[in-house]
Amino acid sequence: MPKMKTNPGAKKRFTLTGTGKIKRKHAFKSHILTKKSTKRKRNLTYFGTVHKSDLNNVKALLAMK
């Protein structure tokens, strides 16, 4: 049986934490920032974790399943 391959796009976008959770960046922080409030832009800076409903799909893309 062939090896599981990691999706290159997912490899760039997700990282694993020490406890095994999957970290992600927030969307809407790349351009058209003038109309967004400072508070909104600041809160988009921080990392979030992948929601449990998306976890199986992300793990499949990262060849963890």
C-alpha cells in the first residue's frame, strides 16, 4: 500500500501544539485592512485551534489519520 501524502497547502497552514491540538491562523487579515477596526485586526492576529467538527478533515489532509 502506498504512503499517505501530506497535502502541501495544509502543511503550510496548520501546526501541531504540544498537547496534540491543531493550530490555525484567522482569515481576513491579509488585505483591505483600512475598513476593519483596530480591535478586530488585533484579535485576528492570534492563533486559534481547529474546531472539533473540522478536525477529521484537517487530520486527513495532514496524513495523521
